Amino acid sequence: MSKKIIQSVKGFNDIFDEQVAFFRKIEKVILSVTRQHNISEIRLPILEKSELFNRSIGNETEIVNKEMYTFQDKNKDSLSLRPEGTASCVRCAIEHNLIYDRGIKKQKFWYYGPMFRHENPQKGRYRQFHQLGIEYFGYSNSNSDIEVIMLGQRIFQNLQIENISLHINSLGNDDDKKKYAKTIEAYIKKSNLILDTKLKSTLERNPMRLLDSKNEDIKDTLKGLPTLYESLSKSSKSRIDLVLLKLDDLGIKYLIDNSIVRGLDYYNDTVFEWKHSSLGSQDAICAGGRYDSLVNQIGACDVPAIGFALGVERLIELIKEKKDSYQILNRCISIINVSAEDKSYCAAISNELRNKYPEISFHNTDSSSSLSSQLKHASKFNPSYLIIIGDEEIKNSSFLIKYVDKKIDDIIVSKQELFKLMDLV
């Protein structure tokens, strides 16, 4: 009787084979774009005190109520796996005086890594998922809104993501949000719509979350609801008008979408999402906005801020559709040792090649296997060509080059000629 196989936790996925290549592709673009914008990398812990998220995200949100992985450690402290990165970034910035020290410091940070939410796993949405976070601190004018949006656009352009749409809205200030929440509550009650337990709870806790509900009855009922824009204060209305004007000037297409409200309590004024229809109901790939009061909530000092989070797994779902466009030239060469007498010659040559050509991957096959077995194993890596070293090659200080393309004949080269070949890979 075979032993029971231990499987991974639901929603916590192993990443291997071409999935790793997709992650690497996205990470390479992230490094390039953040460097172009002179944004500093920051690395944050996966565990935080639960109080941080309760205070920042909001006790009445779905994330805090149902989705956080929270537990007590041996000291009886309540800890949580981070469900998002902004609160952690703010905590770090305050703790180390990165954004406020006898005055506001202007800072731009990016971070990347796993986040954790206990929700129903689905396409591009898992319980452990990866995010890129962009956070700007100390920037209050509309130019920071535009720069962050343009940064997101550049990432999608560099990844050749097409048919993606920018949806934008304004939540206004705290008073505007409270006022609009009451408008929604009154509108729902006036409609006499019968709500299930979950929707009733949302209406009581955070009525604005009903704006992005997938429930068709709610959607139909709210069609006649005045938009957020109509309820904005003068200053918030002027701000979003200026942001939209600048997007028009830059030729960045967008949709004004009253359902963009974000699921976290700390947002104000400009909020946005990039969506792609191929992802189904969970179509947001990247989302963010302004959170000018969050630093005060966590650290008792006012620092304006804006940022976004980009879901890597959802991006990968889109990249899969363009798999051929992401085939990177495989700079791999297999070294096959079929010498019966070799002690260290093949290892020495391999080491010399790796020193001289650090950008090329050299794969050594198992020299204890037969030539046919080594050839078969090497072919799995789709190498540019094979370097075969046998007793005759060691004796003559030469190398047999076998091309994967069978239309090209094998050739024997000297070490100098081998290096010339490498330069062409």
C-alpha cells in the first residue's frame, strides 16, 4: 500500500517550468521600468501585527473580516500574513523615518512579493499571489497621479499587453465618501430591493462597495443612482477634472467608471483600475489611487500619497495568450562528455566557458550515461548546439560541434574557433 501523498495547501501554488519563465519576464520589465522612473526598491516582511491591517484597511472590509490569515504566535501576539503591501510600506517608512522627519520627505518606493488572502481560488486569483506595489509619498499635486498612471501604462506596453482599458473615478474626500454612502443607502431602501444576508451586511458596513457588486439586481437598481462625480466637493471635482484633462493631452485613453471604488477604506480622490475582458468577472489586473490620510492613520503625521498594486498571476494569464511573443532566444549550450579517460578536462573547459560567457547557460549532461542518452537529455533544453568531448577531442584539444538542426553538418573546431562560435550565440 502506497503512502498518502501530501499535497500543497489549496490556493498556494507551486511555480515551475514555463511559469517561472513568465515570472522572470515580468520581473525583468518591473526592474527596467522602476529604474527608468528612479524608484527605490523596498523589501517588506511577510508577517505584520494584525493591528496594522485592522487600522489601515478597515475593520469593516471583507479582507479584514474574512480573508486575512491571522493567528497568535507563542507570545500571544496577533500576527497576519500580509493581504496587501501598502500598509506594510507605510509602516516601514514611518518606523525608519523615510517619509517624515521634521517635515515631509518626498519618496518613491516599489516592492514585489507574495500576498495572502483566504478567498475562493479562481483564474489568476489565488490564496498566495504576487504583487508589484508602487508607492509615492509626499506628492500631492495631480502630476503624481499622472506619473503613476503612465508608469503602469509603460509596464503593459513593455509586456505587449493589448486590449487593456484604464477605468478611472474620484471618491472625493472623507466627507464626500460619507455623504455618498448615505445616498446609496437611501437609494437602496427606497427601491424596496430584497437583499440577501451578505448584501445587507455590505450595505450596513460599507455601502459604496455595492457599486462594484457583481449582483445583477444590485446593478439594475443602482443604474439611476447619481454618480460620485455629482456629489464631489469643489476641490475634489477640480482635481479629477485636471487629471482627466492631462490624460487627454497625453493621449491616454480612459473610461470614467462610477463602479471604481476600491475595496480598501483608505483611498480618496483619484482611483483607477486597468481591466482586461479575457479575465472574466475578476478583470482588474492593476489598481490603485490616492491615500492621503493613511500615513496619519498609522503614524499620526499628514503625508500625501498615491500608488497601485499589480497582480502578477493575472498578468501571466494574459501573457500565456501571447506565448510565442515571449519566447526568449535560448542561450543554452549543452556540454556532453563521452571520454572514458577524462578526469577533469571537461570540468575545466566548462568552468572556463562560464567565466568567459556569463550570459550563456552551459548545461553539463550526466557523463555516466551513454551518448544517445545524453543527446536525448540535452535536447530537452533546446540548446543552440552541443559540444561533444571524447577521448579524441581531448587528445587533439578540439571540440565536436553538433547542431540541433539536423540540416547543418557536425564540425570539429579548436578552442579559439569555439570562442568565435560563442560570440555568435
